[in-house]
Amino acid sequence: MVQIFIAFMVVALAMPVVMKWLGREGFFVASIVPLVGLIWTIAQGPRVLAGDYPVQTVTWVAELGLAGDFRLDTLSWIMSLLVNGVGALVLIYSARYFSRKASGLGRFAGFFVAFAGAMFGLVTTDNTLIMYIMWELTTVFSFLLIGHYRGRRASRRAAMEAIIVTTAGGLAMLGGIILLGELPGGSYSLTELVQAGADGTLLEGARASMGTGYVATAVVLVLLGALSKSAIFPFHFWLPAAMAAPTPTSAYLHAAAMVKAGVYLVARMAPGFADQTVWMWVILPAGLFTMIISGYRALRQNDTKLILAYGTVSQLGFMMVLVGYGTAEMALAGLAVLTAHALFKSCLFLCVGIVDMSTGTRDLRELSGVGRRRPFLAVAAGIAVLSMAGIPPFAGYVGKEAALHALTHGSTQDMVVAWVIVVGSVLTLAYGLRFWWGCFWDKPGVEPIELKNKSRIILTPPVLLAIASLALGLVPSWWEGLLKGHANLNPGEPGHLTLWAGFGLPVIMTGLIIAGGIILFVIRKPFERFQRRVAVPFSAEGGYRRTIVGLENLAGDITGRTQSGSQPMYLTITLIVMAAAGSTALIFGGTSIAADYRWYDTVAQVPVVIIASIAAVLAARARRRLKAVLLLSLSGYCVALIYELHGAPDLALTQVLVETITLVVFVLVLRRLPAYFSNRPMATSRWFRASLGVVVGVCVAGFAFFAANARQHRPISSDFASEAYDFGYGQNVVNVTLVDIRAWDTMGEISVLVACAIGVASLLFIRDRKARTDPLRNIARPGMHDRVWRVEETDDHTKVLDEQNLKYVQDHQVREPGRNNLWLPAANTLAAARRSVIFEVGTRLVYHTMLIGSLFLLFSGHNLPGGGFAGGLLAGIALTLRYLAGGRYELGAAIPMHPGVLMGGGLMVATTAALFPILLGGSALQTAAFEFTLPVFGDVKFATAMVFDVGVYLVVVGLVLEILRSMGAEIDRHGEIEGLDDDGMSVPTPQSDRRKEAVTKRDAVEGLK
């Protein structure tokens, strides 16, 4: 089961490439995975029918009891047959539904296969948390499939509507899952949970400790998720809107797969919870009302696809009542209707797609004579309509007849439910006949439309589905043998599936359904006029839209009042709340002061703290920005010294490197800011800010002091030293913690670093969004004269001539980059006034030494101070020296590579190192050690965590390169355009004016494009 799920996801990732190679023929390749899944599911049939259910467990987080449990029982087996079988047919159908020139086929195929895989995982997992993950995956992929036509407003709107409604229900369901899992006697295993509900263990445990109300609340929350997923009132409005999706999406998601998830969940939990009063109060009214109201609305639709959409909602309400009724007879009938519905409704949607392709319309008022020219299609659709209406001898009739037979021998409630089902079935037959008549009948006065498509491949899936609808109806006893395994889990006699159970009330009801449906179809025009006159004042969709608009207006009002645009105000509010909340907790929380505290470890720490404090105060009082930055850096270096004095050389090394890089970044940014802070009089606010700073500082110090003294148990870090060596095979506790013990934290941190760097760079380099060749690009390879010094524009009026460039170079005493200077090849591009012989020579002397030192820190960090983070920072500082000595083109000479490649490569290396142990039977990020002997080096002990550390190293180097590129070289480029000197003062020259004007025109033209 897990292997099939993985196969779905792997093929989904590959589909964009496959579709690019093969075009729409790639859908045949996509259908292979569900076909294989179907064959495997059929092969498991004998074991499932014998009660020997296949089970597979994949350990996830064993310490928390989380595991990927998968179980193929009767219900999962039936759903897997539908998910794989219908999915394969729809993919084959898609190979001819979409035109050869259709765009986005790779995206559609990938999302479709991924959705099918998520649905397969949903119906086979036995863990409620894993089921929720699959549940939300189907929500996300359905959102992407419904919104496939991104250029259409209706598609975008329908996709948003579907994801908002189903996600809200899914979150409610998650709350119910957690409640049921954490209650005494509860479980996160679906099998155990249903068993605990059936034998009363869950209720007894809850009653003894918390009260039965918690169980009822949990049940309601889970049902909210099921109702929203299956479009049951009051969430029924999203599914008809989702018909804006391509027809294959409707045929699969909204007929055979996604909307069945809620029905599946109710069927799964009914044996354990149907006896709950709240269960029946939710299921029966919602299901029956949905069946009636949606069938009624289907009769007023003229779009054939919308008729089927409202009919689908009506049938879902019918199925929800059957599978949630809680008796064996109704459960058997429910599974029969569920199976039949997947067959006939997907068939009907596919038929609508063919009619739409052939005629160019879905409006039944414009269609005429299609059945005469497409007889096989008309017959297939007719069989599906009769099965949907419950007409013998089709599959839909068998399930409906079993339900009526079960209800007509019961209580008054059962009889009420039976007659409501009769009314709903009358509506079903009426709109089914109206649909078939509208699609295929010869209508007088309506000119037949020329049919275009004659593909036999596209006709095959609906014909096979129609044949299956007929075949199942003809062998009800065999069909019953497939379904009774789940039906028997419910209390009561299981009942039977049959074409003839003898003359009685169910037969009379069926006759009334047929007669009523035909009559309602015959009087369809007067009935339509009646529907137009009787307008319902309120609709669920209107309520949803008013709610969304109200929330947007409320959010806008709150944002307008709170988001003033003042960063100092935001910071002030945040600090006041933090200080007030924390101080209140300390004062009223019964905090006590330990008697054995100490002020310092060594006397040498005292003067360092005093210097750091004085530097911080002077930084706050400084008026020059550069002075403030230097004083802040002094405080940072003092912190590093405190780490060293405290016996933490690894932290001290990292702090020094971080502080150095931070100082460089600040200085680079300050070039574009005024030299002095604002001179506005701030007599009042100055004292307020100073007081707030003192208060916050005292509070933070107090929080740290009391938190350190509040520990009652032995810290887990006390075991880090032994675990670092026993499991991480390293003696440097800090680095082993980063790459092994808490490596997931590091994985998250480097991901955030990459995301932030890309975000900052995209703001500064928005002009390069389309990766155009730019002669002023700050990372260029020396010697590429044309790319560096020639501006090639698409607009003749915005060209910058080579002569102007040459004159600019001559005026500023700048030479193009060359290879005559092998150490700093781009230094020749700097003006003579900006070059420093001492700085260039010093850079030449230490650059390679620093790189070697960074590699030493990387490879020795597992046992000595260092690691990938520290090594990457040192390499970044080396790059910074080259940039400062050689200018912005020196970055391209140092690393002729885009920083994103380095960061992406680092993430790839780290991710590979994290996942590779799983392939060898281990757990993610597990470290292994290899000992061997090398010439010169001698005995070597290599820990695989080193590979993860290499990824961290590359990410950090790429991050620093991106910072230099963004904050340094890009600012240099702007300075060249604006004609600024080294001190940021404007130097207007004809050349700079021409360059600025040319680039401004170019950016304006490209913006318009």
C-alpha cells in the first residue's frame, strides 16, 4: 500500500516532463499507476473477502506513538477499487478530451495523479492523523485542479470557495480527531477507535474522567469535516460552483473520489458512533434535506453539467443517510449505492464532456439530435441515468431497493425517512430524464449542431462504466458478497441485495417513484415557471459570500486602525505587551529566588560586561549611523568574549564570525542612508524610549534569571555529551547537536535563511525577474566584454551606444575587466581613487588562507570548534574581502555562479543526507560512522553527518554571496547610474545622466511589457 502511494507521488512529480515530451499522449503513461493499483487491489480481494486484511505499518515518530498504519479491509478495498479503476479510465479519457495545443497539461496531469494517490492513502490508512494529512492533500490538489483554467475568474472563484469550505471543515475534524485520540479509552487508530465506541469503552472512560459531552463534541467536529467534504447542507453550495473545472476533474473528484471521502468517513465510524444521539441529529436532517433541496434545484438548471452537479449533491445526501444510519441492512444498501454512484455519475460527466467537445455547448436548449448521431454515447448515458434513478435491473436500483426494504420494516422514523427518500428519488428520475432528453433527444425547432469529435478512445471509458452499472445490477448476490464484510460490523441483520424481494411496500414505492418522475418530467415547463416565481430569500452560497465580504471588510478596518506604518510604534507595542505579560506572570506566579545563585564565573567577565554595557549606551546616544554600528559591533564582540570566558569556544567563534558579517552588511547599507540620524526634536519621546528600553532590558534579564532558577528536573542537554559521541560519533557537542541531535531544527533554519535571502534579493532585483542579460549585472565573468559593457535593448530608442560607455569609462578612469591580474582580475574596473594597494595585497595574502581555514572548520567541526555554519561564515568573510578590494565585478571572478545555485545545492545536499538513511532501513538524519586509513592522514573516522554539514556550508556561502550581491554590488550599480562618488555625494556628469536616462527608459518599457 505504501509502495503504491509512493509510486503515485513519484509519477505525479514526473508528469510535467512526460507531458512535455509526449503531449496529451502522456495521459496514457499517467494511467499506468492507477491501473497497477487496480490490479494489486483486485489481487488482494481473496484475502479481504476471507477476513485476512492486509496490514502495513511504517514507523514515523515511535516515541510519540505515531506510525503510518495502513489496512485494507472491505470498505477500504471497495474504495480503492473505485479510486484506481475510475481514475485510470478518466486519465485515458483525458488523452482525447484535451486538444493537442492545450496548455498546462503537465500541471494538470501531475496534480491529478497526486490527488489520486492522496485519495488512495486516505482510504487505506488506519491512523486518524495520517488520514487527516491525506484529507488535506486532497483538498489542496482539488483546489489546483478546480482552478486549472487560471485565466477564468469563475475557475479561480470556485477553487477558492472549495478550499475555504473544505479546509474549515477539515480543521474542525482535526479537533475532533485529537479529542477522540486523547480521551481515556480513545485511540488514533481508526479500527481501535471504532471498536472502543462500539463496546462502550470510550464512553465509559470519558464519563469517569471528563464527561460524555466531550465524546459528543468530538463526534460533531468529525462530522463537520465529513459534511463539508461531501458537500452536505449547509456546505452543499461549493460543489456546483466547482463545475468550472475541466470535465475529467468533475468526473473523478466530484463523482468518484473526493466527495466520497466524507461518505467514507461516516461509513467507517458509523459502527462505533451511530448510536450516539448527536450522530443521528446531524446525519439524518442534513442528508435528507440535501437530497431534496439539491434535487429540486437540479430541475431548474439548463447547463447539463450543472444538472449533474446538483444531482451529485442530492445523491451524496442520500448516501450519507444510508451509510450513517447505523444498521447492517442500511450499511449494505449504502455501500451498494456508493459503488453504483461512482460508476453512473462518472459515466454521465464523461458523456457531458464528449457532448461539449462535439457541439461546443452544454446548454440543453441548444442541443438536438446528438443521440441519433452518437448512439453508443446516448445508450451509455441512458443506462447511467436509469441506474441513477433506481430503475431495474441496474446497480442503482439494487441499492435503493435494499434501503427501502430495510426502512419499511422498522419504526415510524424509518418510515418517514423512507418516504423522504421516495420524494428525492422522484426528483432524481425527473432531472435524469430531463438531462438525457436535453443532451440527446431530437427537439423540434432546434437546429442540430455539427459534431466534431469522433474518437473511439474517448468513448471507451463511459461505455465501460455504463456496462459495469448494468453488470452489477444483474449479479446482486455476488455483489452482496463483496460488501457484506463491512455491513456486518453494524448491529442488526445484514439484509440482502436482490432484484426481486417479493411484492410489498418497497415495490409500490418504486412504482410511485417511476410514475412521479415521469409526470414531473412531462410537466417540466410549468414546473420551471413555478420555480422561477417562487424565489428562496436565503441561500447558503449567499450566506458564504456575505460572510467572506464581511470578514474582508472587518480585516481591512482592523488593519487600517492598527497598521499605522510606523515601525517604532509596532516595536513599542510589542515590547510593552511582552514586558507587561512576563512581569505579571513573575509577580503573581509564585516565583521564588534560588539561594545559591552566583554573579559571575570568573572575574575577567566583569570588565567585559562593563565594556559591552558602555558600548550599548553610547550606541543609543550616537548621532552618526556608522558610529552607532561600530559600537553595537563592539558589544557583540564582547558577548563573544564572554562565551569564550565561559568555556564555549565554538559559540565564541560563531559569534565573532556572525558579528563580522553583520558589521559588513550594516556598513554596506549605510552607504545609501544619511550620515546622521534624524535631527527632529524628540525631547518627550526620547525619555519615553529610554525608559522603555531600561524596563525591557530589566525584564528580559529577570526572565532569564528566573527561568534559569526555575528548573526542577535534570536538563536533557546533560546527556548531549554522551549522545553526541555514541550516536553522532563526534566530540564537539555543539556541532553534533546541530547536525544530528537536533538536525531537524537546522534543516528548518537553513530553509528559512534561503527563503529570506531570495525574498530580499527579489525586492532589489525585480528588474531581472525575467533573467534578461544585463550589462550592469553585478556578478559577471571577467573578460566577457560584450555582456559587461554593451547594453542590448529590444527598443531602438532606449539603446546606450558603445561610444557613450567608452567615454564613461575613460572619464572615470575605469578599465574593463581582464585577465592580466590573476589575483584580483576585476580590480582594474575600479577608478584609481578607489583602489588601495595595501588592501589589495593584503587580500591576496589572506584570501586563500581564509578559504582553507573555512574548509578546516568544516571538516574538523565534528570534533573541534567549527562546523559548516562557522566555516561558511569564514568563507563569506573571504568573499567580502575580495569584493571590497576588487569591486562588484570581483564577485563574479571569485565565484562565477548565481548565489541561488549555491543555496539550492546546499539544501539539496542537506535534504539528501537527511533522507538517504531511510533507504538503508534507518531513520531520517541518522548518522553512521566509517573508519578507514588514508595515506598521510592515517586513521580516519568519517561520520555521515558531515554530508549534512557540507549542505549547511554551501547554504551559508550562498547566503553571504547573495548579501554581497544585493546589499553591496546592487547598491554600487545604483550609485553608478545616479552618478554618486564613494561618499554617496551626487556627481552629475553627461555620461551618468545618459546612463540613468537610458536605464530608466528601459525599465519603463519593460514594465509596460
